[in-house]
Amino acid sequence: MSADRDRQPSPPPRWAAECVDDFVAHLERERDRSEHTIRAYSGDVRACLAWCAVEGCDDLTEVSLSLLRAWLGSLAADGAARATLSRRSAAIRSFFAWARRTGRVEVDPALRLASPKRQRTLPEVLSRESAAGVLDVAAVAADDDDPVHLRNRAVLELLYATGIRVGELTGLDVDDVDRARRVVRVLGKGRKERVVPYGAPADQALGEWLERGRPRLAAEASGAALFLGRRGRRVDPRQVREVVHALLAHVPDAPDVGPHGLRHSAATHLLEGGADLRMVQELLGHSSLATTQIYTHVSLDRLRRSYEQAHPRA
């Protein structure tokens, strides 16, 4: 059974409860971490300290590097994925670095705690034909002038045109879109703001949504949200995922990639079209160029497959 299964957060031992609460407050107020990151790090730290208590620790200062390594080893033995182990290792390093800075421990036991290397897998992407196909499906559906169908078309066009994350898309307000310059202001990870351009098809879809769709769904609860659900509230990532999966089901041979697959596809198609890697990094909001470089491998992998299918001496 996987150690990354759905689980109730482990309560920390009594000697660590207040310290963990202070660490969570630090993440919220000083580091301005996302709700998702705070929830994950909090759960990881609580689980680790609860495990250490079972192993005989009666105080935070009794936690050692060998004990932390043993905790990660137990998770790996239970089938935890490399990505899960890497995140938990990062959470523990962050916690003990903070504990050392704030005088809760004199020595940081996690200073030399290594993260397992994450297994980099190439993301599944749409071909250019499949990307055009799903956008055509959305456009045909929007011909009935149903406001939700107009919204869906605008959502897909914007996701593919910009490569933004689904959470970034659902967080957009009307004022974040500058149609005169055809750019959208995005609040990304770490609350870093960036401006991303989009093309004419996305602008047309956005215009029809803003002029004929959104006004018919807007309600008191809508606020400034750009994309709304049928009840007038801001659309959430789950709704967007359902829309993308449903529309892709109408495209023959298209992989069921979801919104993040549209992001991968946009990046891959940009690089295949000759875009500069650093420009793609800026568009996607990656803090490291190494993250963006995976798309060069995607492009080469697709090129290799095409070569092997087409060349008589492959």
C-alpha cells in the first residue's frame, strides 16, 4: 500500500505541538506560502515528529539525522513515490532550518538530509492537430450561445495560448486581462506576478465571453472573477479539469491530458516553433531554467519518433 495514500494528518507529540503551530504561522505570514504548500508541509512535519516520538524522542533536540533518514527509509519501504519523499525531505529541512534560526534547536539535524532524486518523466502532450481539434470542439459547442459554453471556449483558448496553470487561470480577475495589448497579468507560485501575451483566437473567445457570456452569469457573489460557474461564483480548478477532459473526449486519438497537459503542449509547441528557451521559461513562470528544459526533451522525443516512422534507414 502506498505511503502517499489519502491519510488523516498525524498529530504531533505534545512536546512539538506548539512549535509546529508556530512553524505553520511562519509559512503563512512571513513566507506567504500557498495554502496547498502549507497543508502539505504541516502534514509532513507532524507525521515526522509523531514517528520520532514513537522511536523514543521526548524533545525536539533529540531528533537526529540518522532518525530522519530512517523515517524517510520507512516511507520508501511502504512504497512512497520519489516525488513524495522529495517533498517530505524538503518540508523537514525547512522546519529544522526555521527551528535553528529561532533558537528552538542548537544544531540542525536536517542540514545534511538529502532528497532522493526525482524521476523525471516526459509529460504527455497533445499534437498540434489534437490541440486544434479540441479548440474546434469548444468553438462549435459555443455556437449555441450558452454562456457556459462561451466560457469553456475562452478557458481552453487562454490555457493553450498562455500555458498558465489552472490555478492561475481560475484566480484571474476581469481587470487582469488587457485586451488592447492582448496580455494577461498572472499571479503565479510564490505570489510572483508575470505578464503573459495571448493571440487573436484567444482574444476573440475572451471578447465573446465578456460581452455575451459573463454578464448572463454574473451575480452578487461574482466579484471581479473573470471566469464564473452557472451560479455566478468564481469557477474552480476542478470545474476546469472536468471541462478539459470532457472536450478532449471528442477528439479522436487525443490523450486525456487535462489542463496541465495544455500547459505542457503550449510549451512544447512554442519550442518546436523556434521560441527561445528563456522566453518560454518566463512565459511559464518557472523559477529555474532546468524545469523548462524538460520540454526540449519532449520535442526531441517527438522528433525521434517521427524519424523512426518516416526514415527508411531509421
